Amino acid sequence: MRGRVAPVSTESAEAGVTPNPFEDGIPFATKLSQLASERRDDTAVTDVALDGTAQTLTFGELDARANQWGRALAAAGAQTGSLVALAIQNSQHLVLAALGCWKIGAVPIPMHWDLPEWERDRVRAVIDPAVVVDEQTRWEFEARAAGESQEALPTAVSPTANGICSSGSTGVPKVILNLAPSLWIPAQGEPFMANWTPVAQPQTIMVPAPMYHTNGFATFLFLLAGDHLVILEKFDAALVLDVIERFSITNFTATPTMLARIAARPDVRQRDLSSIVFILQGAAVMPPSLLHTWFELLSPEQIVTAYGMTENLGLTALRGDEWLTHPGSVGRGFRDTEIRILGADKKPVPTGEDGDIYLRAPMSAGYRYLGGAPPLPSTDDGFRSAGDIGHLDEDGFLYLVDRRVDMIVSGGANVFPAEVESALAGHPGIADVVVIGLADEQWGRRVHAVIQLASLDGESPLTEQEVIEYAKGRLAPYKAPKTVEFVDTIPRTAATKVNRSALIAARGG
């Protein structure tokens, strides 16, 4: 059935996941209407362009225009269960299109707008959407919506709340459908920091990441909780600091690369960051040197690190003060997430020993892939693994080593790129680094570092040997790069992800 998903149970396919947490949920569309009734003139969404120009929508305007967009999408062929591809960057149009989908029970799937056209076409073919909102049609939908009624639509629930296009770097494109229906529950709007200390609401949340990424798209749940979203059309470190001061931002979520670029701004220590209650870091392991920088810019008690995946298998998290007593950890199970470390035989390994990370969480409704990707490994009692490797300490804190798919076998030894990258990222002369494995007659695969140098006034740029020696001073010698390459810029998506397989292929495999 083209462009549609059938209604699904909110119970995971695996055994062991009990009561349905969404049983008393409120349809997203109804929740937005309630906010419009109660807080009609309060600002709901602010969209900030690269030049600082801002546009705002109140909750009343947001609800009325979402009704219009819902009708426009329905006129184009979308209905309950229809898949709607949103191939546009952060904007009012993206917000209205997503909310319009939920108004009619359709399923919004934000797409990577910053991919080459041939790759976007490949992802779109996997989705096979009923309706596409892209850079051309967004204006047609805006015009069509302007002529539609602003009145409330009949109550509808999307059978799956949304899809997210995987940022994985290999194989066929993968679209991950979140099997939770578009039903809002209070737990979805609970601030991350509330796990440690009360947080005042409504929050003013900056969205610096592209909303095709799960961390960006998840902020819709906070919008429905009544928080104000300040959405950057594109990430820019200087703009981030301006927006924090201008809108008194209380929190935001960012990747380590984004946080490194913000911290590298020459005026960062002179800027007013006093409105920030906390920041949340996700998507990759944070280099210790960068964490310490942010501890100085704010405080350890204001930095939260989280580990999870788009498939929503569960979450771990810890605050900076906990990291200081468990350096390198990504936290303990968050909101009742359970963690197991299993060997290849799916039996538990001893504390402190690396194995495959399996998670189970009551809030997880499960996932389904579009595109033919095989399901993730699971246990009979509902634990699932995304292929990451790590271990637990005696206090139950998780330490992430790397993804098994990225592991480099060099001279018969296992080398994890994330560990090497974290070590090299601490050098002040290195602005960005990606570590890959390249074919090598002697080593099988050699550890190769691709490095973007920082601009340091009056200092000579690093040499290949200096990079290798620096790594050997912080890692076992066999983990240090065998070769180093310097580039002007490391190619990253707007979500700051890097395509390792493309880097490897470009260098002969």
C-alpha cells in the first residue's frame, strides 16, 4: 500500500514489554488545540535565519495554521497513516507541515535535505511517500494552506508518530518508524535535567540541530508540553551565542562537534550564558578535554550527557559531576532503562568486560525499518542492541567503546575509531578529526587519521609525526594512527555526522 502504514500495536514485538504507556495519551492535534486555547498569545516557535532575522508564531497562530496545512496535505492525497516526506531544512514550513500531518493522522518523515540529489532520491524511494514537501512544493503548500479554513479538524491519531531517516554510513538507506502513536503523555515533556533537580517550565529551548535528526525532531514533544522552541535554520556557532543572549535560552541539545565549534569562538568566555539551566550532549562520545571546557563555561552540574539511538531502545544519562567520578561514562539507565552487556553467545559478560550493549525501556514502543534492513538483535525478554560495544562498572555506569561496524582490525588487534578520535581531539592544534581504517598489505587495515587543523596564531602547523607521537602518549602504541592526512575541511552533514564509508572509498578502500 503506497505511502501508508497500517495501525500498529504500541507493544513491542519482543516479549517482556508490559503496560502501554500511551493508554491515556492525548492526540498531538488535541494537545496543540488545548495550548492554543489556554495560551493563545504566548510565543510558541521562533525561527531564526543565519542573518539573525527572526519570525515568531504564537500557540494560537500555530494551531490555526496547522489546521490549514493539514487540510492542504489532505487535498494533496495524505490521510491517516500516509507517509509524508519533509525534505526541507529547519523552518516554519517544516514545523507547520509536521503539525499538519498530525492534525490529519499522517506520518511526518523529515529527510536529509543536505544530501546529494541522487542520494535524496534513493531515500525518497525507500519512503515511497504519499506526499512530498520539498524546496519547490513547500511554497505551493503555503499558498494552498493560506486558502484553507483555520477551524479545528476532526480528531485524528497517526498510527506511528514519525519516521527518521538513518544517518548510517553504509548500505541501503534506512528509515526508522517510531511505532508509538501520535499521543502525547506528560513524561514526553519532562526536562532531562529534572532527573537530578527541578526545572522551571515553560522552557526556552534552542534547536541548533537539523530537525531531520532525532534530537532535533524530538523537540516537538517539548513544544506540545508548552515550551518555546527557538529554531535555527542552520547551525552556526556565532549565531548560537547571539541567540542564547537574545532569547534567554534555558537549554539546548548539541553534538560534540557543535559544542567544540561554539567553545572555539574567540569571544565565548565574554558572552552571557547565565540563562542556561543545562545543555544536553548526544549523538557521539564527548572528548574529555571538551567536557572540561564546558564545565568551565558553565558548571559540571549543568552538563548532561546522554546515550541512545534513533530506534528508541532506551537511554542512559549522567550529569557532569557524576562524570567526574566516573570519567568516560555515558551514564546509567535513564527513566527505567535496563542495561545488559552480552557476549556473542548472548550471555552476560563479567563487570568491566566489553560486550554488546543491550537495552530495554518501558517507554519504548518499538520501531520498524523501511528499506529492507534486518531487525536489530534482540533477546527473548525484550532487550535489543544497536551494535554498540561497551561495558558496565560496579556502580552500573555504562562506558561506550564504539560501534562494532566501525571497528578497525589492524595487525590482528581491535582498534575503535572513537577512542582514537577522543585522544586526538584534545590537541589544541586539531579542530576536527575522523579516524578510519584503510587497506594495508602489512597491517590488513591501518589506522588512518583525517585531520582538520585549528588556526593558531604564530605557531607552526602540526606534522604527521607530531600527531602520531601525541596519540602514542595517550593510547597504546598499536592504536595510534599509522598515517595522517591533513584536509581543509572534514565533510560533515548539517547534523555534524560524517560518512566514514565514503571517506574510506575515496581513499581506495
